[in-house]
Amino acid sequence: MLQSYFKLAEHGTTVRTEVLAGFTTFLTMAYITFVNPAILSETGMDFGAVFVATCVAAAIGTLIMGLYANYPIALAPGMGLNAYFTYGVVLGMGYEWQVALGAVFLSGVLFLILSLLPVREWIINAIPRSLKMAISAGIGLFLAIIALQNAGIVVASEATLITLGDLTAWPAILALLGFFVMVALDVHRIPGSVIIGILLVTGIGVGLGISEFEGFLDLPPDPSPTFLQLDIGGALQLGLVTIVFTFLLVDLFDTAGTLVGVAHRGGLLDDKGRLPRLRQALLADSSASALGALLGTSTTTSYIESASGIQQGGRTGLTAVVVALLFLLCLFISPLAYTIPSYATAPALLYVACIMARGLGEMDWTDVTESTPAVITAIAMPFTYSIADGIGIGFITYAVIKLLSGRPAECPIAVYLIAVLFAIKFAFLQ
């Protein structure tokens, strides 16, 4: 049955290879089960409920990708998007987390509609590559400053806004240790480098007495504090239009880039470099975002860590099904999630930030009309402490520079439209 449904022979793989690939992918992204609740709980959301929502949303989204699109790609609440949810929308702009969940749901529904229409290719292709890379890198830099704050490595300063914290404090020392371990393990291609680093730092912290061990196994927490608690009506306010748009824009480009990048690494693209069953893959991703909001978590999206499973030989949706089942098993380790402190998840954020910042190296640095807006986009996100504002500043910068450089035709109509909308937002909706 597995052979015929997933077409294993046609893809040159076996059940054993797919299972091993699924375990590999899961180990590389399992950190999200600890990190996502830690981030979203800062909004006032119940940690245990978010833990359940994270595991279930990841499992459902990955199952849809595996069974419907037949791709070895796993999904979970996205890094960067969860930070925008917490630090941008709720803590930054002052909206209730229920309203933010409503905005995530609306963005997922819009993504679903776009996935059904031919316009999706036009939107993806209309945004210049330099801005796409800059958005990814900027989100990485945004994650980096959050990670450094959580570890106490960077602290507030009245004189210079931010300054170096106390590097002799245990949280800072353990966070740096965790970061170095993650990088070293990844260099040696050891699966699960991030989760190993998190657990190692947590164990040392418990041993030193600066954290308490809450246990390992238990029944899943109560999901009701966040389940179906989204406020769609509140998310329809005029001021939240740019928030919904930001969730949609980041998820759309992140998904498209991840799908193509992972598929290319696994040799899954056709002879024209296109992704077969793109519509099914986008539908899986967009429906997972909407379902995740109903469950009580930020945007669920495709994970670039899926490439680790593909490297192990995974080629079909059976790999994704294995990942989904492992996420469901995670529901029973909630006490471990409660044990993990912020200084143990901080190095994971910092390491993911370093990976995302690679996008800056893929730009055309010889053309200042491309590189300058990209750099502005990337640095505006951490400096304004807002992914949405960074994107808006980047699009406006790109449009104005192209216009004043006498090369207006090189700027797509879509970019001009987005730039005008953000300019209106900055002028009248701040």
C-alpha cells in the first residue's frame, strides 16, 4: 500500500529510507516544540496550550503535505513569524493575542485563496529577488537581537539604547555554550544539533540549580486556553490590514523559497526547474496556517530543515508522515518543555538567525539600486523592532531609488503598489 500510494519505486526510495529520513527531519526541527511556546507565552498565552497547538499544528500540516502533495517536507509554526506575532503585534503594537491569532487566520485564508488562483505565480515572481532575500535576512537579524536579549548578552541602555550585558552571569555563559555546541555539531553533520544544544544547556542549568526539572512524561496539557480563541472580528480592523498583509507576504515568500530550495536539493524539480504539484504544496501550507490559528499558534509554514531528511534519502510524502507521527508523540513530553529556560532556547534563536542571514550573500552587490534597498530592509527590522515596518521601509526605498535612478521600469507594479500602501500606513495609521 505504501509503495503504491507514495510511488516509492518511482522515486527510487524504500520504506526504510523514508522512515530514517523522517526521523532525521524531526530531530532537526523538534526544537520548535520548546521554542514556540516560550515565545508565544510572553503574550500571556498559556504555555501548555501553545505547546499542544504547536505539536498538533505541525502534525496536521505535515500530514497534509505528505498525504496530499506527496512531498518529504515538514511544517510547523515558523520562526520569525512567531517573533513578529509576539514582539511586533502583541507587545509592540498592543493588540490582544486573540486578535493576532485572528490576523494569522485571515492571512492563511487569503493564502489559501491565492493558492487556488493563477495569480499566485504572478505575486511570487513580481517581488524582486533582492527584496525576498532581504526579508529573510532581516527576520534573521530580528531573531538575533531577541536571542541576545533573552540570554542577557544585550541589555537596554539609556545612553546608547543597547549595550553589552553581564557575560559572567550563568544565563549568558550557558547560552553562548549552547550556541557554540549547535554550530560545532552542525559542522559535523550530526542530526538534531539544535535540540541537542537546548537539552545540554538545560541539563547543565538544572545541575547548577538555576533551573528546576519539571519531569519528562505526562498527559498532554489542556488545549482549551488557546483553542478557538481567535478574534477574527478584531483582526478586521483597518489598522490591522498591514499586519495581515505582513503575515501573508512573509509566509508566501518563505514557503515558495523553502519549497523550491528543498525540492532542488532532492532533485524533485522538473526539467524546466519548476516544482510539480506546486498547487497542492501551497494548499497544504496555507491550510496549515489557518488550522494552526484555530488551534492557537502563530503561522504554520514549510521548514527548510526538511532538507536534512532529503539529504538522508527521503523523496516522498512518507517521510512527512513519519515526522507528523513523531510530533504527535511529543504531546506527552510537556514537562520537559516546562523545564527548558529562555537561556536554553536563546542559542537556538541565534543559530536560526545566522542561517537566515545567509540571504544577504545571494544578492547582486554590484547594483546599488538592488543592494541598497535590501540592506535597508534587513537592518530596519531589528532597529525598528518590527518585521512589518522593516518590509514597508524596504519596499518604499526600492521604489524611490529605482524611480530617482531613472530606471522605473525595473520596479514591478506590485512593488509600487505595496510601497504606496506602506507610505499611507506610516503617514496616517501609526
